[in-house]
Amino acid sequence: MRLYKSFLAMIVFLGFISCEEVVDIDLEESEPKLVVEASIVWIKGTDGNRQEIRLSTTSPFYEEELRPVATASIVVTSENGSTYEFTHEQNGIYINEEFQPVLDLEYELELIYNDQVYTATESFKSVSGIDYVEQLDGGGFAGDEIEIKAFYTDPADQENYYLFKFTDEDVFLELYEDEFTNGNQIFGYFSNEDIEAGDVISIQMEGISREYYDYMFVLRSQVGTNQGGPFETMPAVVRGNIVNETNRDNFPFGYFRLSEADSITYSVE
């Protein structure tokens, strides 16, 4: 019996050692891809002159942060001939402070990085704006959460797509289209178990294109379902509207889009 207890103790001891052992796995690294965050957003009530575009490259598997790109050339040109050069400021952020936003006008992005030319074209999408915000109790599956509704009136004479951003420490994205609500007053909805009285929630409503709606819908779905950890089969690559004209196979990640937006802050009661 004494020998059995000694053997059992040794197994437990080795178990603790094995739990603390760090296992390094060599993973094959692919060539870094360009990541383009090119969202031109014009907030209602502002001149929209200051705009920024953020560039980075993908990083190895075990690095969480993207790598900023500081050596690119970025120009945005409108269909009426206006040209806007974005210059690098810091950490991969490129700025233009003389941008002239014009709704429904088409704009083209031209980006040159590592001797490769990237382009994209998109029109400037309008948004109707937020009518008012309403707070209700009884939200969530258990009926014990605060829910926030941001009401807006959808235009009846056009097809519309919307992106809502609710910011309460974290950012929550919601997508809407007007197939079944065309011409009606409807709302963007937000509910979270952590919402409490006194919280200040930032609500931003943006008009977006059908193509960007589809892109974000697929992207959000893939991020939401990838819960299996590093050894789970990765989701399919989601391509944006930016094309590498020099080498089509070396496509970038990201999207170029232009949106009018309405923004409001709401204090939870």
C-alpha cells in the first residue's frame, strides 16, 4: 500500500509539472498582407474636412497587434476632379484636412505600397438621421436588461442600408436594410446585460452601400462563429472592394467606403 501511495504521489507531481510546461509550435508564416481601413465618415453638422485612413500589415499568428505602414502613397479623387492626398501622421494613420464630402458623388481610392497599386471606387452614401432615442426595461432573453432604441425614418423612394455603432466601453455593431421597412419609422436596437443607470452610450448611425452591408454581414458572422481557438478551421477569407491592380493574387484586407452619419449620446436613466 505504501508503494502504491508513493507511485500515486509521483503521478500527481508530474501532472503539475506537465501543466506548467510551455509548448512552442513552429507555424509557417505567410507573406504579410496589406490591411486598409478607409472609412470616410461625414458627421451631420460638421464640415467633414478632416478624414483619416489607417494602413497596416498582418502579423504572425502569436502577435495580436497589426503592424503600421508608414511608407504608402494615398490619393482619393472625386468624379468632379477634386483630388485629396493623405499624408502619414503617425502609427499608420494618414490624414487629409481639406476633404470636401459631396453626397451621391463617386470617389476613387488609389494607394501605392511596395511598388504595387491598389484601387477602389465607391459612392458617398447619405443617411436620414436619428429621430429620437427611447429606453425600455425588459430586454434580453431573461427580460431583465435595459434596451435602447434609436428611431429613424427610412426614405420611401430608395433602397437603404445602415450601420449602427453603439459604444458603451466596447463597440457593438448592428446592420439594417429596408426590404421590409421601406418608408417607415424603425429603430436600431441595443441591449446588454452590463448597461446600468448613469451609463453614457454613444450612438452613431451611418448610411452604407449594399456591397458594404454584405461585406460587414459576412465578416461579422465569421468573427462571431470562430470560437474554437487557434486549432479551429479558420473562416473563409472575406475580400473587400480594394483591388491590387499590379498583382491580383496579392489582394489586401479591408474596405473603402464613404458614409454620411448622425451621432448622438444618450444617458441611461
